[in-house]
Amino acid sequence: MVQTKYPPMELSSSQANMLGAIFDTVLAQLTPEEEQAIKQKMQGKEGIYHVSMDQVAAISRLSATSLQIPSVVVDFFSSNVAPDKRADLVRVLDILATRPGSLLLTGYWKPMPELSRQQREDIMLKWKNSSLPSLRNLFKVLSNLCLYNAYSRTHSPLIDSIGHNAANGDAFFENHPDYDPVEHERIPMMQTEEATRGKLEFDVVVVGSGAGGGVAAAELAKAGYSVLVIEKGKYYHQSEMAHEEETCYTNMYDGGTSTTSTSGSIQCLSGATLGGGTALNYLVSLKPQHFVREEWAKQGLSYFASPQFSRDLDKVFGRIGASQENMLETKTNSKFEKGCHELGYHIEKVFVNTGGRAHHCSRCMMGCKSGIKNSTANTWLLDALHHGARFLDRTFVTRVVTNNRGTKAIGVECQIHDAQQPVFIKAKKVIVACGALRTPGLLKSSGLSNSNIGKHLRLQPIMFGFGFFDEAMRQMDGPLISRVCNASDDCHGDHYGAKIEEGLMLPGGLASKIPWYGAAKHKELMLRHKSVASFVNVVRDKDSVGVVTFDPSSPNPVYEYALSKHDAKSLTVCIQRNMRILAAAGARELYTSQANVEGFAFNDDEESSADNPRFNQWLDRVSKAGISAVSTPLVSVHQLGSCRMGTSPKLSVVQPTGETWECKHIYIADGSVFPTAVGVNPMVTIEAIALHVSRNVISTLASSARL
């Protein structure tokens, strides 16, 4: 990734003390009484949780400052967060350090470092459930910073205390009898000298190398055209991928972490490496459902209801090896099936892009070191390479260059590697495939002014559900996702496409997503992480309002997302059904990620059952609580629709061919062209649309050659 060199972030002693006091509230050293209470709960169950009483004692002694987590966070901000964004955190720390500011935000005249831990914990819990969105967001941001950075460390006494071997996380898969890695050839990247000397010229420049860019590069290269693929992030060959939470996001994700909407309502994760999101996703390969295809066709986009689109989907399935074969049966997916069957919910195996090979890896969100996942880097981009395409990583395209009238693209301007001096690369056609958060900004910086650019953003928000069992689940010993439940498709009488899937999370992700009810309870839950089954609830958003804003001063995308009442209801119904599945499957404790809902535990004399009256009363509370804006931790890994396809420039950014309405020779081939949300993992749909767009580009190039 092109890195902006920021000055180091430095905190004053007052600011550092305040940050330490807050973090030591979230991740606190426990009292002897709290430690004893955890030991009593775990007595006789050490074999289930795979932790000892010595480990309980060890985690009880640890705090954020003893682990130097404030320094870790400051170092991260220094490398990845622009000074103007750091100012928000610093401003809050300064306000809290004053007595009037403390009184206003905490209710105490004394600043937080002078308060007892219990008083500080009470403050954090009040922030968590405050009627003020700003305080709820303050809790979410500060607790996430602390917990994620604490539990994502590879070598840490905290990780050791919960019994997670972070340094050898793939031991299960690598030691499995059917482990059979695939070694892929290295894709050569253009070096700085070659890329900056002389004048470069190509038939087609493809900006982005993910699901859309990878396919477009392959198709254009196979058709005999000269192709350059430009990737903002760094190329990592499988032998170079680091399967560590603390480094993978910095290395391979856009912005070095998740990017948050301006209001804090949702976090987005998107790839910034060769292969884009296909290098980092959970392998799920699903075709769009019939009602989505029909909906798009009714908007005048006949391609989506055509046999050609079906053939394109089949071609994608064939090239990426989408298969349901050799999927390991685990406790998690067997419990998932048991709960669904008992309740009559539809469940099926997902297709994954493994070519039918066994793949029990829990780390593919960090890149596939085994080479089994058929990302674009392992498929389409290799096809492009073998047909003469060139590749340039760590290069940021600042704009598509157009002719004097702004009516036709003639190439791109970019910053190559660490150079700030822009370089012009000439091209007959430019295919933009930067993703729905980046593509609008590139179009705007290139002079396009269509009012729909950046609008209609769909994020398919994800909400989390957790079930703790009285047996070891070891969800990390197996595939990331193997099943999908469609139980929620018709809960409103219309097709909104909510899905429930397994959602394996490593300790950093788990710690920042399970509810925080206080330091002692959170540590207890993390000690039991090997008995948890985590699930994601993905909703096809219908009328939420999402907008990407062009801000040339920001190194990261700027966007806002307001969840609608309809889509919030969809999420609420989905999480209720997720909890029913877990109860029917035998979970003893259940937690949603709603900040304003306490968890539920079956009594020792009660069976786990979805028919339990107390449990159903709790589900009523889940429904009544709904989705609390800002405080419920929503995540998106499917960003769509911000430059949508349509039949009129008044309603869309690109024509049915994929070419922009207002500037010839600029095509878009990523998820931003989706007319609406697709309701399933979008990789296959993006790749099929890229085939369609590529055919149109090839057709126009061929026509130009004949003239």
C-alpha cells in the first residue's frame, strides 16, 4: 500500500494517564474475589475450556497497562492514522482530564485516573447504554481499541492465559492427514525504475486486482490486448503471508484496519493487496438468488435474467473451483445443522472456491498460505500473466486522465511505490475496479460529476451471535464457513435475503465483538473461547442510506451509513433466529452483540431448548431492544452499489455495458455497479459481471481496430 508518512503520535503525561485509566477499566486486574468467582465457575470444566486454574490466576493479574496496550495503540495511530483523525482521540482525553469535562462526561468531579476501578467501570457501562450516541460511540471506540489490540498479539501472556497458540494457529490444518498445499508461481511486479522511466502505454489499464479487476485483466489479456494491472496494496506471495492478527490487517487491509463510517455506525473491511478481497475472504462462493436477478432485470438490465449471465456464473464457478466437496465435519457445523433441523430452518452446505480440495484453515482472512483458496491471484491473474499482462503493486491511481473536453479517458495518473511525483500511463481503455468505497473517489478526482457517484451504497451489514457450550467446540479447528441458513428469507413477506453463517473469529476479533459487561465477565468469557460457536447474521439491506463522500484530503474512504428501520428489523429477526438455533443445538449461554441486552443462561436444571419460556421471554427483550444505532457493533465485508448500473444517467453511474455515462472508455467492473444489494457473498456475482463488462470492452477495442 502507498503509505503516507505521518509524524509520530505523542501523548502528554495527562493524556497517557487518561488513556491508561480507561484501558485499565476495560482490561483490568481483577480482585481476589473476582478471580475466585471465575475459578468456581470453571471448577471441574478445565478439560472443556482447555485452561488451568493457573491460567485463570494469570489472566486475573493482567491489565492493559501491564501489557503496554496504550503504547501499542499509540504506535498503531502513528503509522496508520492521519493527524487530523488522531485529534478526535486526543481531544476526548483532554476534556476528560479537566474537572468540568469529567463532570460533564462521567458525572464525577474527579478525573478518571483518580477514581476507583468500580467507579470507572460504572462510567464505561453508562457510556455503553447512554441515550447519547456520542457516548455510546465513545465506549465502542475505546473498548474496541483496547480489546482488539490486547487479544491480537501473537506473543503475549494474555494470549497464553486463554490457551490460544497464536504463533502456531494453523497447526490443526497443517498436521491434518489430508493437508495438501498447492504451490503457485510468483507473479512478477514491475520495479520502480521500469515503471517510471520512459512512457508506458497499454491497451487497457485495470485499476484494482480483486474479483472484478482480476477477471477483467484475464479476459482482456487472453483476447490479445496489452494489459497493466495496478494494485494499491502490496503483493504477498503465499510464502510471505503472515498469519498473525497483529500484522495481517496492517499488511493486507485497506487503511491497515477497518474503516469506520463518520458517525461510527458501522465498520468496513476491504482488501488492499494483490487479489483484493478474494485474497482475504472466507471462501464462500454463492450465486445470486433468482429474485435478485429478476429485480435487477426489471430495472431494465436484461443481462441479469439472461442465459448469458447464467453461463457467466457457471464459468466463474468452474474457474475458481466452487465446490461442496471435502468439507470437514466439525462440532460447530454439526450443532448448526442440529439446531436448524430441529426448528425446520433450511440449511445447506456452502460452495467454497477450493476446487474440491480439503481446506480446514482458520486463517484465510489473512491470506491463504496453503494456496488452496482460488483467489484471483491464484486463478484469473495467473491467466492474465500467462497471456502477457503486467503488474504494478504499491501504486495509487490518483485520477483517470481524460482528453481536454473530459469526454474520453486516455490513461491514468498514479503515484508509484513511495514516489510522490505522479506518473502518467497511457491507455485506450481504463477499467476501474477499486471497490465500492474507493471507486467513487477515483471517478470524482477524475472530473466526473454524475450525481449518483457515491450514492446508493449498500453494505449488507453483519451482526454477531455467540453460543457457549458445556463442551469444547474448538471452532478454529476447521473451515471458516461450511453452512448457510436461509431461515430469515421471508420474515417480512418479502425477499430481503438474510443469511446465518458460521463466523469463526480469532481472539482479537472475538474479544472486540462479544459484549462487555465489565472486566471480570469479559475475561471469564475469553477464558472459555474454545467452547464458543460464533455466527454472523448478514442482511440484504433494502433502504438504509449509504453515501461515499469524496474527500481528497483523506487517505482513507469517507462514508456514512444510516441503518433503516426495515433493515434494523431484518437484523433483529435474524439474530433472534440465530439464538433459537443455538438454543436448539444445546448452547448453555447465549449472547447477541446488542449493547443494551444482557446475555441469557439456562439454569443447571434446565435443558437447552428453544421452547424454554424464560428463553423466549429473553428473545422478546432482544426484539424490543432492536438495533441500537452506533452502539451495536455492525461490520461490513460486502461493499456494493455506490456507482450502480442502470438505464439512465439520472439514476445510475454506468450504462448496462459497464461504461460510465459521462466519459467514454472508463468502465467499472466491481461491486460498486450492483443495482441493489445482492443478499449473498458477492464474489461470484462480481466476477460474472466482470466477464460481461470485459466482453463489452473487447468489442469496442475490436471495433476501433477495424476503423
